[in-house]
Amino acid sequence: MNHPPKDVERLVADLFRRASGRLTAVLTRRFGPQHLSLAEDAVQDALMRALHTWPFSGVPDEPEGWLFRVAVNRGLDVLRHETLARDKLNLIARDDDLARRVPEPSIDDELAMMFMCCHPALPHAARIALTLKTVGGLSVDEIAAAFLSAPPTIAQRLVRAKAQIRDEKLPFEVPGPDELPERLSSVLDVIYLLFNEGYSAHGGENLTRAELCNEAIRLARLLLANPRTALPHVHALLALMLFHAARLPARTDAAGDMLLLSEQDRGRWDHAMTAEAFHHFEASFADAKTAVHVEAAIASVHAAAGPGVTDWPRICFMYDELMALKPTPIIALNRAVAIGMARGPDAGLRELEAISGEPQLANYHLLPAAQGAFWLRAGEGRKAAACYRQALAMNCTPPERRFLERQLACCAFVPADPISA
């Protein structure tokens, strides 16, 4: 039965998102990590062949199995022409099943791929790009758009990373107990950076990119599906991301403009996701308290609160704990905002003034934006307006700019009582 090309395109696109990372991981294990590019190309070739043949031959009963067989055969064809790979080819050829069946779902293969992509030997930016490309199935153009880079820059970054994996023989495996803590820390850093880019996009017309948040959550769930990596602090990170992701549907209005927490319709929050977040938060208690635990605890207070009844004194206490564990200028800024919400705008302004000399905050628009919000609450419209104009002179995304412009317009009227987004 023939299928319209558009229907096949949608099916293949869905398969690419769901299965390309797993198929690439399986082929990488079989062919060896030095042939990572070959594994990716073989899966890509299989998807392209599906686009060209399925509209006429019909969609197979097991489309993922079809893709796997085509990808395996494509990879074997290439290896047959690489004399240096003869020994590897003989090893593969002994597995008569390989080209005939889809492998059983193997979380270990995807985890091994994730740990290889996030190996500490690789540059930090390369870890993120490689994880998104090989595990997440994102294209070079999508990665470039997410991180405000040119596609050729991302492509070169990927080429260099794969060459380093090949030349340094970086392992395709879930590390043993001795290496696991350091290696897992690198993986969690990449996952959290990926989530943060989705939650507050650094470029483009949209405030958020839900697909990046969802991919970060999926990767954390993969870690929890394996006993070796199902550790309390992984539960803590997943809880933190779920608490925030549950708010995504309400963070913007119909026009895509940013809404403050106090303005959000909590009925639009994903309450099933919040419930799951509390489950993982409770599961994280078995571990020593880390910065991620405290961040998840802060998010849990916001999730549990009703409109206008946030326990700001409790959040201030938690930010004191967080500063002791992770004393960064950004956390100091968030702590100052919490203090202003708990003790009044004058207290918040004093805390913000105390950190205004931090180099990392010199061109950070949220510092003058926070000052503007507190001056507005204090009834000082002119001072608030000056702060908002300063923020608008700094780099910010279009949704953030529109928000700041709305706040600037409010400076001529009765001050509102804003709560940080």
C-alpha cells in the first residue's frame, strides 16, 4: 500500500527523534567508537532510504527493524572497503544475527554513548554538541540555532570531537565504580546546561525551547533506569528539571511574551510532572546535600505554594545554604531577589548593590532589571525607569526585551508587586 510522501516524512521524522540515538549507540558498540561517524552516517542513510522507498513500497510492519537492518548493511559495506577494519569486520561477521534482527532495547548502549560524548577529555562545548547530535538526534542546524553558533562551527566542533575519540581511544562504556563519580558529574553538567538553554533560550524569538528541556529530562531518566547511575543526586537533578519544566506552558502568554510567576495561570502547570518531581525529590534525600539538592528544594517551595503565598523567608534560608555550596554571582543575584521579596525592596536593593561590582554581572541585564523591579515596588518610578533603560541597553532576547519595555512603561503608573519569573 502506497503512502503519501508527507505522511512518510512525518513518520520518519518521528522515528528519527525516537530511535536514531539508540540505533547509533548500538552500531557504535558493534563497529567500535572509532567508527562513530560511520554509525551516524549509516543510520542517516537508512532514514533517507526510507523517505525514498516507503511512499512506493509501503511502510514495513516493523519500521525500526527495517531501519536497523539497512543501517547495519550500509555500515558493513563501508567496512568491507576499509582494509584497516578487516579484523573488526571479521568480528562483526561472526554475529550472524546482526543484520537480521533489531537488538533488544539496551539502555546500556545509550548510557555508554552518553558517557563517551561527555568524556572529560573532550572540550566542554564539544560534549554538549556531541551529546545532542548522537544521543538526542538533533541536526547540526538545530544545535547551532540553540546555542547561537554558525552551523559550520558546530560541524567542525563535532568533527574534532570524533577525531579525538578515535585518536585517544576514548571508551564506549559506562565507567566502573572508581571513575563513575567524576564521569557522572560531567554528564550531569551537560544535561543541566542543555535544560537551562531550553528553559531560558539565549537566542531566537522564543523564550523557551521545550524540546531541549524534554531531551535533558529524557537523558536523566536514562541514567535512573540503570542501577549503577540511579543515584540520589541524579534524582535531585531530575526533580529540579521537572519542577521547572512543569511551569513551561504558563511561562508565556498567547503572544509568546514572558509572564512573571505571580502572573502565571497555575492551572496551566503540568501537575503530573510536578507530582513526578516531588517523587524524585523524595528519592534524593538518601544522598549528602549538594547544590542541586538545594536548588530542587527551592523549586519545590515554589511548586507547593499557592498564588501570592510563597514562603520567601524559607527560600532565603535555602539560598544561604546554596551560597555556601556554590558561591557564584548568579546565585548571589537570585538570593538578593529572594531577600527583597522576603524583607522588602530596600533590603533587596542593598543586597543587589553589594554584588553590583561582580565582573560576571557587568553586562547581565537581570541585575538592573531586578533593581528596577525593587525601585518600582518602592514607588521610585524615575529610578526604576533608569534601571530598566540600563537593562535594555544590554544583550537580551526579544521576549526579554519586550518584558523590560512593558516594565519601563509601568514606571509612570502605580507600582506593581512583581515576582521573579
